[in-house]
Amino acid sequence: MKDAAERKSRPAVTIRPSTIVYWFRFALGGLVAILLMALNMFGYVGIIIMVAVYLVSYLVVRYVLKYGETELKGKHKAVTLGVGTYIFIWAAMWIFLYTLYPY
């Protein structure tokens, strides 16, 4: 009986759109690195694909998730939010995987 009352009194947890975009790009960076490793792509081809996937992630954030200036609280946040994490995670995973399984 007490548990039901406690659950009703707790506020609902909401995840901010900026958090969703950040973790989406975090996971996407790792997935792109694994995909490039599986397809045995390296050098400039891998970098070009990484950039292309980031551009697609912008389109997903902007037009599929429909997050704009008001939801992300900034004019260019749909582009800049998570870019550093995306690049770092992609590079770290790509280097790590190619160290374990060289060409």
C-alpha cells in the first residue's frame, strides 16, 4: 500500500532532447567504427563515411526527431551537439579495433 502511494507522489522522469541527441551521436560513433571495421575500410574512405553518417544524423535529429532551436535551446545545436563525442568515440573505437585486428 505504501509503495503505490510513493510511486504516485514521485514526479515523472523526462529525458531532455539534448540528452537524447548526445547519446544518439555517442552510440552512432561507435556503430560507425564497428561498421567500418567490418567492411575493412580505412584511410580517407573511412573519414568520408564518418562525416557522411554525421550529416545523416543531423537530418535525423532535425526532421525525424523534429528537434529544432526551441527544443535544443540554441540556433545551431542540432549540428554542434555531440560532435566532439561522436568524433572521439569513432576515432577511439576505430583505432582500437584496427589495433586488435590489423588489415
